[in-house]
Amino acid sequence: MKTSKRKKVTIVNGKTLIVALDIGKDTHFGYFRAPNNEEVEPYPVQNSVYGFKTLWKKIRCFQKKHGLDEIMIGFESSGPYAEPLCNFFRKKPVKLVQINPMHTKRLKELTGNSPNKTEKKDPRVIADIISLGHALTVVISEGAAAELRSLSHARERAVKDVTAYTNQLHDLMYKIVHEFLKIWKSNTLFVLEKIQNNLLKTLKNKWKNIWNKSPIVKACLPSGE
């Protein structure tokens, strides 16, 4: 099991290529910047293996053109949408970093007098934050650590769902039978489950009777059944 701690990146040196990505569900927006401030305008990158391979070729060409030694790829902390990108670049000779979305919002307010999200503005702001050294290295879990992380996230989502559904049931029962919650209190889900099972059993028996009495069903069955 591989574990490591996040570290704040040092100031980008004069031999570092900055690649900033504005992460999206299906499409990212990539932006390159060399130490001499020469740049590649933000352009769409598909969130797929083909899109990542094309991005990597462009990064390599830009790096070779400017004779740069290090590549730093940065993006906002954006949940699962960035995981395919991280998995693709994890074994490439690059440094993956993340930035706080609040830093992006604040810097956008300073540079453009607006915190609104734009596809061409965000990658540049991300690159500015990386240049200032306000980024953290990306920790990519492997083996058992990755599985535990995934299970932990799944449990958190399940707990939130159960809480939301319980509140909805409480609200519904409060509107229909106000005394219900006072009588059963914490056993609400148990009682509702019993009601649901009884209802399903009743519906199943009724459907079975309809099925057995149907002349169409009898006509389709072999004689003797």
C-alpha cells in the first residue's frame, strides 16, 4: 500500500512548462504557458484516452520547442471528473498539482472584476495560481488505499441518501398522520418497511390470481397444466 502526504509546490522555475486544465464532465479546457509568457490559447480536451493522448503530444511538442525540463499539470479540486486524467498522467514524467477553487474565484475577481466561470478565463487563472506557488501535489492512492478511499466515499453518499430519504418520509407522514412520528419515533423506517412488505405481498397475490384466471394464459399453457 502506497501512502504519501500532500505538499505545497515550490515556486515554478524558469525551466517549467505550466499546463492548466479547467476540468469538466465530458470536456476539459487546456492551456499552456512557457516561462517567457508565450502561451497556447485555451482549447477543448475530450475526457477520454484519445483526448489525453492528443494533449500529451501537444505538451511534448511545446516542451521541446521551448527547451523546458519540467512539466507541471494543474487543475482545480473537482471530484471524480479529474480521476481519468490523473490515472493517465500518473506514470508520465509530469508533476500533478491541485488548487483550491476558492483561490480561483478570488483571483478572477481581482483580474476580471467578476467571479463568473468562463472556459477561456479559468485555465489562465489556474496557471497564475500555480506560478504563485499556491498549489498542492496530487496524491493518487493505489492498492488497498484506493479501495478504502472508494468505499469510504460510497458510504458517505449512502449515509446522505438515507438521511435525505428518512427526512422525506418523516415529512410525508407528518402531513398524513401527525401522531405517527410521536408513536413510532426512531422506528419509522422499520414500520414503513413492514407496511411496504405487506403491500407488496398483497399486490403479488392479486397479480397471481389475475394471472391464473386469465383465459389468454390458459390458452398458451400446454394441456394438463
